[in-house]
Amino acid sequence: MIATLMVKLKSESIPMRYYVNIDIENWSSRISKGILKFNRKGVVLMNINNRVVYNPALIAHWGLYLITRYVETRNSALIKMIRNIVEWFQKSKEETEYGGYVWRYNFSLPSYHLKQGWISGLAQGLIISFFIRASIILGDSRLLDTARKTFLPMIKPKHEGGVAIIKNAFYWIEECPSVEFDTFILNGFIFSIFGIYDILHATGDRHYLYWFKKALLTLLKMLPLFDLGFWSLYDLAPHAHINFKERLLRLLLKPDKSVKKQSYGKIASIHYHKLHIQLLRKLYNISGIELFNYYAEKWSLYFKIFGKIKHLEQYLRS
């Protein structure tokens, strides 16, 4: 099945501008509110419950933004900032028993039953994308070797110290790899797929093509589960905290008896619903698989119909 999946990979080099737009206005707002801070070397930190912490995925995303800015402006001052982020990743990495590199989160995530020290497939994918672009900008081929080792946890099952769910043809990369249940966070998986796509393009190694196709096949099978018929789901985790208001919202907009029994999945916020659309469109652009465009257009229509309803919008922003 994997061998027969037709993927129209583009022949041009990796785009130095990342696949999705980084909302700098949102970043500026979070900085002004004190949610985001920077250390003396310009590495971004998060303020969580009055505790300033490093978030590997956020740092990679910031690094990708800096690379995009450098490509647009050729401002040499940005090179030093990019080097500082590379240095932070190199100093903060931990080598696993199986030879992969991981970056641990020094805060817990109770909603997914993750204790301090957890790792993330989202972070691994974004860090790969950052390292590959940084290797080109900085002319440092050693970063490509680091990217290869960053990939290894993405094909290691989460109960064996990785971030993957692998069952025969099924292959999902977990943003939040809880060992108690599967979380299936959609945007995190797609960002991880972009990381595989980047290392495939950078190396030409068919080993990565195998995993890229396997991930796409899994996503094609799973996408219908994220479709509520009026909006998209953020994840498919068995949330015990889905409240009455969310259940009522589902019943009002999709009065189907099966929805009453559905206890999994969290409805995406407006931000994440729009991000899902953007990610799927880009995935369609790089793979040529029409179903990704189908869901992007379908979910875009949901937004046009329901996203402007005042009370719904207020709820989805919460």
C-alpha cells in the first residue's frame, strides 16, 4: 500500500520560508502581556503560572521565524540570533539509549497526564525543519547529522522512549505522547510530517520517503474522525473534562445520536481550526493528494458558516 501511494514531491529545494505563516502580531501581543520573554541570547521562553520555562517547539518556531526574516531582509544581525538558537538546542539535547536526540519539557501537562521531562513529536519535527534551514543559512553540514538523530524518536514507539504510535501500517507521531492514552493532536502530527518532508528533501534518502508515505496514509485514514460536520476537532484524546457547554454545542450543530456517545476529542479553537486549514492546504501543495485539499476547503466552509456566529465565536476563543 505504501509503495503504491502516489505522492507528487516537488523537485525544487526546501523553501527557506516555513510552510505556514508565523503570526508575528500574536507573538508581539504575547510578549507585551509578559507571556513570552527572552533570555540574554535572544532565546524565547514562556511564562506559565508565573514560572518562566523553555518550550522546545516554541524555540524552534521562533528560529524558523528568524530564518524567514533573514531571507526577506538579509539582516546580518539575525545570523547571530539563529546561531544562538542552534547553540541552545545543541547544549540542551539529550541522547537516548537508541541514539536519538530529544529535548525535554521542564514543566508538566496535566491535561494529557504528562509529567515534567516529557518529549514531543511536534518539537522533534519543528527542530528538524529548523536545523535543516539553519545548516543552509550558516553553511554548517553538521546540523544535518543532528537532524538525522532528531528524527529517530519519531519512529520509536512512545512506550519505548519515542513519540510514535506504530501498528502495522498505522503510523502517528504524538505531540503529547501520553503512555496512558493516545492523544492524536492533529496540528502536531502535520507539523511532524513537514519535518519528515524536509529531511527527505535535504538528504534524498528513501528511508525518509517510506516514513513520509506511511504518515500520509495514516492521516488520510484519520482525517474523517476530526470532522464534526460543522467544525474540526483539535485532538482525539479521551477528555474527561469535555463540559456540558461543549456537548450541547455538538448536539445543536450536529444533532446525531452518535455524538451523544462521543467522549473523545476537543473542539478546536478558532485559531486551531484556521491552522488546520492552512496546514492541510500546504500538505496538498507538497504531496498533490486531493483529499487534503478537500478537507481544507470543507473546513474553510465551516468557518465561513459558523465562525462568524457571535456566541460560537466567543465560545471557541475560550
